[in-house]
Amino acid sequence: MTAAERREQLIEIARTVFAERGFDGASVEEIAARAEVSKPVVYEHFGGKEGLYAVVVDREVRHLLDMMREALTEGSPRVLLERAASALLDYVEQSSDGFRILVRDSPLGSATGSYVSIMSDIASRVEGILVDEFKRRGFDAKAAPMYAQMLVGMVGLTGQWWLDTRKPAKEVVAAHLVNLAWNGLAGLEAKPVLHSGR
């Protein structure tokens, strides 16, 4: 195995271990044992558990942020909301271990952490959409930042819940999420569907 291949192997194994045990529960010994290498090999590549964890988290952050940014490129406000909800659920489905790592060690509600940083970035993008929508409807645009946080928080917590339940289907969860966010409790549709064709 080349040094680059060994590095990738260690990152993948560490990703699994961090997802299963969290940062505090994971050990260099276990990662090395699963990779069938000695502990010094892990230290040689990453300097220790902290360095390896930083690489794993950085990759997950970039992956999720790329998916969310791609989802929030164009469309009507409702379609953008649908795409954001669907993109987060896509990430949960495709990268469950990565999502577990991000939410376990930086829970929603804390002031710092990679997941919180991503959600904050998304809220900033949603805020711009809401400002325009509020102005169009004659609402006070100063309230848009608060509503952006509410929407993103709702999507983020729903993603955490769906990570373990996986029922109902992703599209159904996204449709109901958008139904609540878009229509509010007073205007819920009886059988919501996504309008973006997903």
C-alpha cells in the first residue's frame, strides 16, 4: 500500500470508529488495529487522534456544505426550501457516519462546532431569500434572520431524528417538513408533495 493509500484507509477506518464511539470513545489503538498497522503509523500520518479527527471532520463539513450550497442556487423560495431539506436528508442517507460525527460532537444549540457552523452558513443564505419574500408580502424584513434560524433549526433537528428512524421515506419527510415550514400549522396541506420534482 502506498503512503497515500494507507492515509485514505486510516481516514475511512477512523471515520467509522468516530461515528461509532465519538471523539472521546475512539482510540488510536483501535483505529490502528482495524487497519492492521501499528500505532506509530497513525501518528506518522496524522500526529495523533486529534489530527486524524480534524481531517475526518473537515472532509464531512466540505461534503455537506457543498451539497447544501448546490441545493440553494436557484428557484422559487418554496423550491429552495424543498431543495435544502432534501439535500440535508440526502447527506444523512449517503453519509450517515459523517452526519453522526458532525452532530455528536457539536450538538445543535451549542455556539460552536462544525455542524453548527454549517447550519449558520445555511441560515445566512436562507435569510437572503426570506428578506425578499418578506418584502414582497409586506412583512417586516427585520424578522427574516429570526425566521431563517427557525427554519434551519427545524430542518437540522429533523435530520438528526431521521438519521436513526429512516421512516417514513426521505421524500415524505422532506414534503412534511416543507409543508410545516411553508404553510405553518394553520395552513397545513392534507397530503403534501414536493413541488420541485424530487
